[in-house]
Amino acid sequence: MKQRIITAVVAAAIFLPIIIFGETPFILLMYLIASISLYEALKMRGRWIFSIPGLLSLALLWVFLIPTEMIGVITDFGYSKIELAFLAVLLFLTYTVATKNRFNFDDVAYSLLSVLYVGIGFYYFMEIRLEGVQFVFYALFIIWATDSGAYFIGRAMGKKKLWPEISPNKTVEGFVGGIICAVIVGVIMTFFTDLDMSIPKLVIVTAILSIFGQVGDLVESALKRHYKVKDSGHLLPGHGGMLDRFDSLLFVFPLLHFLL
């Protein structure tokens, strides 16, 4: 627990000022974290990112992450993100033939879905930052509240297992407790920052985000259990990998964008 807290404090000291500052440093940070997350996702399936399909996945991720304000980087050449994604699919499928199916159709599907899984979350992380830094902190605080509430209430009151086949330690009581804590924190935040939402809407939005934040955590747990790994990586002592830390936010930021 001590190592976990130290890592969290150090990470916050680096991460939060860059979020507040925004602009190019923030975009570069998102690209870095997303790239590491993709590396971890591919590694779980035993695929190396410094390979032809790995580098193709990374290139596709970088294109996918281009923020709306910088989309001219590719549109000036007469292409769209979708067109480049279609090109990547054709190259992936061509590679299956070149390797005589050592890299097969399932690998293509996994690579593309990994790019979408990681890319959608971090793309909307950047889009939400454009909406206002207060929305980023809103998302971060309600997820931290959800995690803390689910952990402590689950330990104190948890009896009924939520989904033991995927995450044996999670309980229904913890799941509900996480939602309640998130709503309380969300309401408290309205006294300190302008979220431009009425209290009833805030409660509904926060509850939805808390629920899907926990679903995001379960999704990554299911992925790790399928590939028989404990953590997605070892970059963050006491926490695991980047995917282990951002699994909830990969679901929360796209939903927050849609709900706003």
C-alpha cells in the first residue's frame, strides 16, 4: 500500500500540472501514455510492438489520436482518418499472406481492436480537455471516488460477489458504494468549479460515468484473465501498467463527451 501511495503521489505531481497547462505538452503526454498502453495490450497477446504489425498499429493509433484542432495535418493531404484506417486494414491483411498465416486474421482483429480500445479513450481525453480543464478533473475525481468507495465499502460491507469469474474481489455492495461516493464528490465539485450542469443532471451523469468506469475496469480484468496475466505491465510500482490505471477512464471520457 505504501508503494502504491508513493507512486500515485509522484504520478500526480507530474501528470496534473501538464493537464492544467494543456496545449502541446498535454497532447504529447497523451500520445506517450496511449503508446505505452497499446504496447501493453499487444504484449498481453504475445505480440511485440517493434514488429511490422506492431509499428503499423502504433502508426494507426497516432493518426487516430490527432485532435480535432490539428486534423489539418492529414486533411491537407486529401485524406481522412477513416481512409487511412482502411489502408491499415489492407496492409494488415496483406501481412497475413506474407507471413503465411503466422500473423493471422485473429491477430489483425486484436490489433485493430486494441488501437480502438486505447485510441478512443485517449482521443476523447484530449477532446474533453478542449471543453475545459474542469471537466477533466471532474472525470478524474469521480473515478478516484468510485475506486476508493468501491474498495473501502466493499471491504467493510461486501458480501455478494459482483462478477467472480472476472474479478473475484469485487462485490455488489462495493459497486453501489462506488457510485454513491462518486455522486457525492460530483455534487461537492459544483461548489468549487463551473460544470455547467444542474444538480439533477449532474447526479445522473455522474452515476452513469461511475457505472461505466467500473465496467471499464471489469473489461480490462476480463482481458487479463483471458490472457492469464496479473497486470498489464510493471511501469507503475504498486499499480501495474498504464492500462491498469486508465482502464476506467478509457470508458469515462468518451461517454462524458457524448453526455456533454
